[in-house]
Amino acid sequence: MQGRWLDRVLLMALLIVCTIWLVVPFGMAILWSLVDPSEPWTADRLLPPAMSFYRWTDMWENSSLKQALTTSYLLAPLAALTSLTLAMPTAYALGRINFRGRELAKLAVLLPLVVPGFVTAIFFTALLFQLGLHHFRFAAILFAHAVLALPYSIRILTVSFEQVRQDHIDAARDLGAGWLARFRVAFLPALRPGIFASLLIVFIQSIEEFAIAFVVGSPDIVTIPTLLFSALGQDYVRPNAAVLSLILVVPNVMLMLILERLLRSANPTLASGKVL
Amino acid sequence: MTSRPWFVVPLLLAPGLGLILLLIGSVVYIAIAQSFGGFNITGTTEGYSLAFWQDTLDRRVYWRAVRYSLQVGVVSALLSVALAYPLALWLRKPFPGAAFIGAILKAPLLVHGLVAAFLYVNVIAYHGIFNQFMQAIGIWAEPRRLQNDPGAIGVYILQAWKNMPFALLLLTGSVQSISDDVLDAARDLGARAWARFWRVVLPLTTSGLQAAAVIIFIGALADFSFQVIAGPTNRMSMSQLMVFFKDRGDWHEAAVVGVTLMILAIAGAAVLTAFLQLLGRRRWRG
Amino acid sequence: MNLVQNRVIRFLILSLATLTIGSAALAQSLDGMTWDEIVAQAKVEGEVTWYVWYLQDDLRRAVQAFEDEYGIDVIIPEGTNAGNADKLFAEASRAVGDIDVFAWGFDSFANVDLGTLFQPLSMLPADDGRVSEITGIDGGDYALAFWGNQSGIVYDPESVDAANLPQTPEEFASFWQANPGKFGFNYENGGSGPSFYQNVLRIFSGLDFSDGSDAAERIAALESGFDFFNEYADLYVITGSNADNIIRVSDRELWLAPAWEDHLAGLQKRGEVRSDLAFYIPEMGMNGGGNGVAMPQNAPRPAAAAVFIDWLTSAETQTMFNRDFGTAPMHAEADDSFALVPMSQRAFQQAWAAQPFQGAMIEAFIDNVILER
């Protein structure tokens, strides 16, 4: 009885928090996207004085938008998959093999995260130019995004690999399962949440990354962050930025739900029964 | 455990760590060289010297930026993780609506940080919705200037809003791997909820906790846009200082601040990892 | 250090060296070509990429005249000021880059070594009307101004009477005391706030700002200005950027704030801020500014770039910019009757302080005023 009451209180509290957490920011973004240029929406009004879909049609007709959407939504999933692939072997080593210097390696993996912004924007891209990768702009940006997101994918997958149960692996081997079957039965259940998290995070990192995509891609390749930063920079057109963010949110939410369904980030202990 | 040939571990590390060290290592080397004058993006090199380091370390603004950035980094990391833990535990066992709640909590991941900052500033604007609400229910007599508040509350709120879902994502996986038996046994032995958390949950989820806290710490340490849009105007963050030097053409000083950022990030990450490891191993006395 | 380490370091240094030296060879050299030959070459090249960070949509419309006249396509990519600059630096080591014409604030040109990044514009036909030096910053052979603007104070006519606008530092202090918290300015992310506080410092110190020496006694002379700002620190607000100033006046939080005239006009036209906001230049003076264009060393289509720069800085185009954007035209023979600010107030235009004094002054201001709040 006590538990049910507690759950209800928590649910209520969460609903209130969610309103502040989500409804307010997203609601405001929706209202911002509907502001008509004839009259600005100053902070003291609850609703925009003049509303219309002008911003939406205007942004949609902007020739760069469709290209940016296509490019970003092609780039981000590929970067996520690439990063995942590159990270798997290293995460396996860090998660399951106790070698000398492992803690140091786990720290060294974070190097891309600690590199300051302008160093990435100027020196890393200059390195990419030096390596001649800019002849294949899309591939260069893809590669750069995958490498820069490696800290996320490696660390996330490491945590997952650490949770794989040795007795499962042993049992599978003892039962004569081949390498692939062992992987599917023993590793995959524990890895699923990690794979899901890794794909999601790298996807988001890639779709938000501005500096490299701009320096290497411009003028041929336009991504969403380029348009977003343009709108929030000097020219400061908040309604346009709101439209862009909302255009981004819907596909992102759908992708996240699909991913979650596909990987069914289920409770790994469901596969393990009740034995510790 | 079967013995492995010596080359297996390096081979496994090559595509991940190897690429990182090769590419990013070169870039880091260039940045360090720039800070010592051994390299200059604008062409003219004066040769290695400690002058830029000495000069920058002499500046008051540098040390204040170091302190401020460290504070923001640590508080953001601990705050995000502290908020995420209870939620991860609550969502551990599937119940109706858990997936929906999980999705709602993860939604801020999908909103670009820059956009979030501008929305926040709009909500707390002088005549904005929050001020109007507080006046309407009678708590405040007149509007209060909340933008760029000196306590950096705005930055912490934005960091927590953006990073808590990430911590939740990592901790959910960790927490779900804890078997019910262990928690049941602990409860049967008389451990209250808090003790169950400290002695059972925390030690078993240390790895996920470390990964989340460290990554959030590094990101918050190097924060630029939240600070510039919503942060206190009487403080500069390290990234802000770095961009300040760079825009003036003081590339060497900018590199010094950049290298400092890198050192602080790695050192801070190591300290945070060790601290959380200790926390996970603490023996509860009495 | 053993031999292997030595070799590795040498290899790394060589690769770094190539980044510094950049490229000595141009995509195509325009040396020795007559202007007609350059124009013909430009038409063969067929397009020119112009990196500019603001009003890209409006500028795409404005360059239509160039496209019609020469048949050369003008590509204006989306971008930001910082992003464009990062691209410029990152590309410096490439033999052939992406940028044909690069637009930048004149104060930003002053912070780099122009000869390393850009080519001299000596191939352009002689035209004395062109402007390569504005408000104390000299672009030399490399940068030409195409856009002139002026900083001043934006005000809310609903709250401030046009007859009572503060004109001198003392009058600003009176305004602050009468209306605490209604004035704000930025110290970074834009030049409008710096234009304001640097002119206040100029008046209090009595120094000659065209002298670039950053000797200790000159910085010490700024003390009286710092004291002025610190005395009234609680009565004004420090904002985040150029745009923040204007937005907060439009939102009715502030009544006065520094701003750039063209930035304000642009935001009003776009419906981002209230159209009734007004602008003036105080008698104490505020700085003029301008943006210029230059051609990177590794421009892929130098002939088209040259022809475009020639068109952009011509008297006709400058008159058109004045008419369509309200800018101060950057050609001696252009017509400026559509300027947003009346000529009478333009007399209050000041030049930016010379370097390295300006840099030292900014640092001292941050140390003594901003960080002390």
C-alpha cells in the first residue's frame, strides 16, 4: 500500500517537473516558430501578438534547408555506426581484459573531449586538409565526427562489456556454441543498452557539431548546425532558430523510439534469472 | 583465463585508442607547441620560450577563470549525476508508463544546447513568463533581473537540463544489471533505503557513474555558449578567456589557456574517477 | 634522445612547418595581366564564392546586379563570423582553398598578419575613391572597405524623451542615478559596448587615442575612468552581446543601450525587435566602424574575385548599399543621402584607439571594472 502511494506522489511530482522541464521550453520554441515578422514578440507578452506560419514556409523554401536536412540525417547515423564499429574492439579490451595501464588507457580515451574548441576547429581541420581528406568532404566529416565521438562510444561500451557475465560466456562455450552464437547469447543482452546509448549519443554529437562540418564542408556541404548558428549569431533570428530546432526534434524523437524498440533496452537480468 | 599473445591487446586498442592518439595527439602537440611559441598559426615563429606561460599565469583573470571553470565543471557533474540516480533507480523495474517517462526525461538530449540557452534566457527575462508568474502569485513585488545571475545558477540549470539525460542513459544500464536478490537480501538484513544505496547500488554501478561524471565534468569545464549567454558577467570561463585572446590575435596566450584547459580536464577526470572509486568502496561504519 | 625519437620529432615539425609556411604558389597568378584579360579570365572561371557572416539573404539579392552584368555566379554560403575566420585559418595551408572573397570587420583585419593570409589587391584598376583605411585601421594593399556603419545609443521612445538623451559621461551618470538598472552595455561579443566605454575612458583620461603606445603611465591615466565605472557599478547592467543590448531594450527591460545602427535597422526590418526604437549618437562621440573584403592567398578563382571586389567597392554599388541598407558608403564619390544617421550627428564619429594601446586598455578595463563587480 505504502509503495503505491509513493509511486503516485512521485508520478505527480514528475508531471509537475516535466511541465517545467519540457513543456515550457518546447512550448516556447513552438510559439517562437509561429511569430509573424510584422510584430516582434517581446518578453512581456504571454503569446506572440501576431502569429502565422510565415517562418515555416520561409525556412522550408530556403534552398539550403532541404540539403542540410539530408546531409545531417545521412551523416549522423553513419557517424554513429562508424564510431560504434571503431569503438567495439577497444571497449572489449578495456572492459574485459585486465592489462597493465588499463586505467590510464581509459583516461587517454577522453583526449578528444579535452581538446579546446578552436584547436579542433582550426588545427584538426588543417590536419584533415594536410591528409588530403578534403577531396572527399562528406567522408572527411564523417570520419572526423566518428573519431571525435570515440570517447563516448568507447566509455559507454566499456561499461556494458564489464557487465557481461563470465558464467554466461563459459556456459555457452561449454555447450559448444560457436563464436557468433556465444556473442549473441552471452554478450548481446548486456551490450544492448550500451549500443543504444552509444548510437544515440554519437548521433546527437554529430547532428549538433558545427565547427568541423562547417570548416571542411562549406560551401558544398551544409548541415543543420550551420543554419542554426547563422540564425543565432549576428543576425539573431530566434524564430528561425526555433523552426530549425523543432524540425530537428521530431525526427530525433522518432529515431530514438525506433532505436529503443529495436534494441529493446531490456533488463539484462531478465536473461539471467535470479542468480548473481 | 587463456593466455593471450602479446599483440592482442594493442591490436584491439588500435582502431579506437590508436586513432585517437594518432590524430588527436598530433593536434594536441600543435596546441602545446603554439603555447610555447614553437609554432604559430599566423606564420612568424619566434622560437620556444616560457614567456607566454609566465605572462599568462601572471594575469589575475587567468586564475579566476581557472577557479570558476573548475567550480562549474565539478558542480555540473555532481548535480547531473545526483539527479539522475534516483530516476534511474525508480525506472529500474519496468512499470506501466516507464518507457514513456524515460523518453520524456531523455528529450533534452535532442535539443541543441544553444537553443536551450536562448529559450532559458527568454523564460527568465525581466518581463518574461517566470517573472510575471512570480508577481502574479504574489511572491515578488516587482520583476527581478535573473539573466546573467552572479551565482551562475543559470549555467548550472542549463548544464543539469542538458546533461542529466546523458547521466540517466548511462546509469540506467548500470542499475538494471543489479540483481533483485542482492537488494532483497539487503532489505531483509535491515538496511534502510539510504544504506542500500551506499552499500549495494553505488559500488555495483561505479563504472557507469565514473564514465558519466567524468564526461559531464569535461564538457562543463570547457563550456562556452552557456556561459556567454546565461552566465555571470563578472566572471570569465576558460573557454571564454581563450576565445577572447584568440579574437585579438593573441594566439600564444590562447594556446596557453587551451593547454591549461586540457591539463585541468585530464587531471580533473583522474581525480574525479579516483574519488568516485573511493566512494564506491567506502565501508559504512557503525 | 635516441635516433628514432629524433626522426619522429623532425617529421612532426616538418608537417607543422608546412602548416605555417602555407603555400607560396597561387592557384593562378594574375601578375602581368591587364584588367580586360582579368575580366575575361573571370568569366571563364564563372563563379565566385563570397564569405560574409551577416544578412546573407539580403546580400544575395544585392549581388544580383553583379551577376547580371558579368554573368558570373556569386555564391554566398551560410556561416558565422567565427566559423568563417576558423575556415580561413584552417585553409591557410592548402594550395587551393574554398574562399574567393573574404569579408571581415576592419578591426579583425587589424589583428592578423595581412600579408600572410591575403593577396595584395594591386590588380584592381586604379580608383582613388576606394577606402582602405577607416577609423584608424589601415587595410594596406590587402583589405578594402565595402560597408560603413556607426555605433551609437539605441533608446526606447516610450520611456525616454528625445529631449533628455544623455550626451556626456556626466549626463549618463545622472541618468543612471535617476533610473537605476535601465542602461546596459556589453564588453565582449560585439563592438557597440566597447565603443561606449572606451569613449568614456578617452574623455576621463584626456589621452590621445591615436597614439598606440601601451606604456604603463598611459594605462595608469585610465584610472579615473575605471573609478567612474566602479562608482556607479550597481546602477547599470553588463549585458552579453550587441544583440542582447537591442533585444533587452525592445523587451522594455532597458531604456538605453549601445548599438550599431545597421544592426538595429536589420533587426527591425526582420521583425525581431520593435520598430519604434530610435537611435542617436551622443555628443561625447562613439566609434565608427566598417567591414572590408580581402582575397585569400589561395583563392581558387582569383580573377573572378578581383572583378567582384572591384564591383563591390565601386561608387555605384556603394550608393546602392546606402540606399538599400542605410550604410555609410565606402567610396568618396558615392551618394549617402539615405544614411540612417543624419550628417549632423556623424560629426561625433570617433576612431578606434590604436594598437597595442587598445588591447592593453581592454584588458585593464576587464581587470579593474568587470571582474570587480
